[in-house]
Amino acid sequence: MGMRSAGGAQGANAPMLRVATAAQAAEAVGLCVAIGANLIDSASGNDWTASNAVAFIVMEAIVAIGVAWIASGLAASAVERTPA
């Protein structure tokens, strides 16, 4: 049961962190596309559907910002990891 070197441990996790960062970034972009589709839909809908759409758009924007924040944190942790 030997110890792994710090470079090997960091190198092994870095590709997975990049994949996780890319997945989170893609999810944030997808949410932004959904927000755009909801904006178009709410502009062409009835008054009662427009008010519901505004609530959904606000919630989607909050979630998109949160997902983008997580993706930026993952990207920073991939760069700033220090060996234990």
C-alpha cells in the first residue's frame, strides 16, 4: 500500500474535472436557450400564461446563474488543486 505521488493524483482527476466543468457549462447554456424559448412563448401568449411564464423565466435564470457559478468553481478547482 504505497502512496501515490502528488503529480499522479492530480493528473488522474484533472480530466474528470474538465468533463464535469464542460457538462455544467453545457447545462447552463441549455438553460439560457430554454429562457429564450420561454421569452418568445410568453410574448405571443395570453395574459394569464404570460404571468406564469415570467415566474418560470425568473426561476430558470436563477438556476442558470447557479449552474454557471458551480461550473466556474469546478474550473477553478481543476487549476488550483494542491496535493495533500
